[in-house]
Amino acid sequence: MEAYSSSGDSLTLKDYYTPSNHAWLTKRDLDMNTTPVVFPYKGRDLLVASGKEGRYFLMDSKSLGGPDHQTPLYRSPLVSNKNVNFQTEGTWGSFASWEDKDGTRWVLAPIGGPVAVDFPVSYGPPPMVA
């Protein structure tokens, strides 16, 4: 993931993030193929990104991967793509984010294939639609 600034006809690299396991990811074609979402949080602009590996990365827009460009604010455990299938599993597409009335920030992320974790959260039965 890279951040650029533009001036006239030129682009200047401002910052970048490279996963610490990028060599392993590259050999398996598990690139970061999604469009991240950027949202405000406590005076900062944060973003969430992912890719075919099936992990999620939370980053500060002012320092995408920290001083070494490989340390996000948070790196999730594997959420999808236990099979290391670069064709149909992992994270694909674009993210969305919103803040609910209680101030909780949510990020919606599309995945291909089964999830790799058991989500311990229950939101109760689905709402009845009349």
C-alpha cells in the first residue's frame, strides 16, 4: 500500500506499508488487492486494508506501517483463507465503514470462502421484517 502526493505533473511517494511476511505472500500471489477504507477516529484518520491472505490491518494515515513500514497499529489473526487459495478465498473488493448512534465504529469487509475463525459474538435473533 502506498501514499502519494501530487504537484503539477509529478507524484511523490509519501509513505508505504509492506506486510512483514511479504516474501511469503508474493510467492503465493496473496497480494493486498482491496480498496481500503479511511475514517476519522479520535482526531486521527485511520484506515483498514486487507488482501487475499485474509488478515486485516489497521493503520494510521500519517504513518502507514510505522518507522519500518511493516508495523500497522493492529494486524488481525487470519479471518479467512485457511486454504491459501489465491483464486477464490481471502478478502476481495472494497470496504465500508460507519459509526453507530452509540459511537461504535464498524468496518464491513467482503471475503471469499469460509471464515477461519469462530465469532464469539451473538447479536441475537434476526429482526422480524413485516
